[in-house]
Amino acid sequence: MLHELTFPSSNGRDQVTGWIYVPATEPEGIVQLVHGFGEHSRRYFHMIVALMDAGYIVAADDHVGHGATAIANDTWGDWGDAGPHTMMEDEKLFKDQVCEKYPNLPYFMFGHSMGSMIARDFSAKYGDELTGAIYCGTPSIFKNTHEVRAKLDQVVDAGDAHDSDPAFVNELMGWMFARCPEGATLGNEWICHDPYVQKDHAEDPFDAFTHPTHNISLRDFIDMMLCIENEEWATKVPQDLPILLIAGDQDPVGNFGEGVYQVANWLIDTGHEDVITKLYSGYRHEIHNYDDIKFDAEETIINWLDLQN
């Protein structure tokens, strides 16, 4: 069964589009899937089907400025003016609707990349509403954030909040191609070695990655990272919340594995005991889209979910 729904964004302007995928079996629980920067939730359809086959309801929406939500509101790359917690608060609004339809089930949140930042922000504020959280491809301390943010402050203060300058994105993310021997022809090579995944990502009409992000939205993206990049964030996450961190060790977002372990250490050093980390050696950002390991990644996630039930 598939539900499609819309709900008002916390930005006070947009209507967010989301879907609830329901297996034809007694549900084991619910997984809220939170997608990353510039993409959309249907890029996870293989994982969604695997989770459904394992008996889990999957709830997934497209963020403001992204995918079907951007198309419906004509707001590509524009997240509104409500600040860096907009998408996190939207996930809370979405969760409330999902739980109204399907109450009293174990509830998990899976976030990838920017989605993991949102899931981590959610865990700090609403973690007591979760049975467990999975942070996939998550960062610790991202390069260039303070320098680029200072420049964005200047253009926003000058009245150019809703203009777009790709130079800021290049300065923030250009270093991420350093370990890509094939270069940056499509501009997304850091996500995956597989040229077919790169091509699919680049040509996807629902993919906002190639749409310019508004200056103020890019600043909000940076602020998402700044609010979760230290032990102070970890102290706000409930200590009894089970957490799985999963990534590729050649993922620049996670500083090639080092950043993922740093996040795990922040959690463990602040009293969290149920923290598991798994890195896939030799793989880049989208471990769930590599043809040779996506089944293993899904099995790892499902086995971990089952252990929490």
C-alpha cells in the first residue's frame, strides 16, 4: 500500500510532499528515511523495497527546495527563510502524521548525508520519540564551513539572500573530488565510483543537485553542520538511544572514515553505550547505491533494526 500526502512546511510557505510505503504484512516497525542534499527520496527505492520486504513501513518525503516538493511549490534550491532547523522540524511534522496513521510501532530514523545531519538534529531534540537512529554518510567537522559562511553572510546582508552563486558551493565542496582519479566531469563523482550511478544522479529530473541553491539556503546548510559538529550535540541525544553509523571509508563527507569515528567517539565519550560503526573499505558516499554492496548494506541495517525490536 502507498499513501501520498502533503503537509505545511515549518517554513510557513511550502507544502511538503511525502509518501508512506506499507508492506502487505504485519509491520515490524516504521523507518523514516531522510534524503540528502540536492536529491530526492525515490533515489532510495531499492532500500525502501528491502525494508518493506523485511516488514517495515517506510516514510519518506522530499525536503523543501528538493524533488517533488520543489516542483509543486516552484522553489528549486529555495528552502525558505525559517533557518537551519526547517527540514528537521518538517521531519517532526511528517512523523506526527505517520504515527497518526500507524500508532504504537517501533519508530526509527535513517538519514543519509544531509539527511544524517537532519536525523542527528532530530535526535538531539526529539530523540526520546525514536526507537533507534541510523546515520549514513555523516560528517564530523566539515572543511571550509566558517570561511564560506562569512562570505554568505555578506551577500545575504547585502540583500542577495535569494540569489544563487555556484562559486560558494564550489568553495564549500570542491575539495571533495581530491580522491576521484576520474576528475569532476559530472560534478558528482565523489558520491560513487560507478559511472552509471553518477549518470543517473546527474540526469534525474527530480534531482536538485544541479539546480543552484539560494545563498541563504546554503548558509542554512552550513549551519546544519555547525550545530552538530561537537560533543555538545552528543550530550543532547538521549543516552539510551541505539545508534548505527554506516559509511564508506572513501567518503569525503565523513572525512574518509575519520569523521564517522569522531561522531561515534563524541557519543561514546558522553555516555552513549549502544553505538555501532561500520565502514565499507574502498567505497565512497552512497554505499546504498553500489551494486556490489547495497544488499550487504541493507542487510546490515535490517539486522540492526530487528535487534532493537
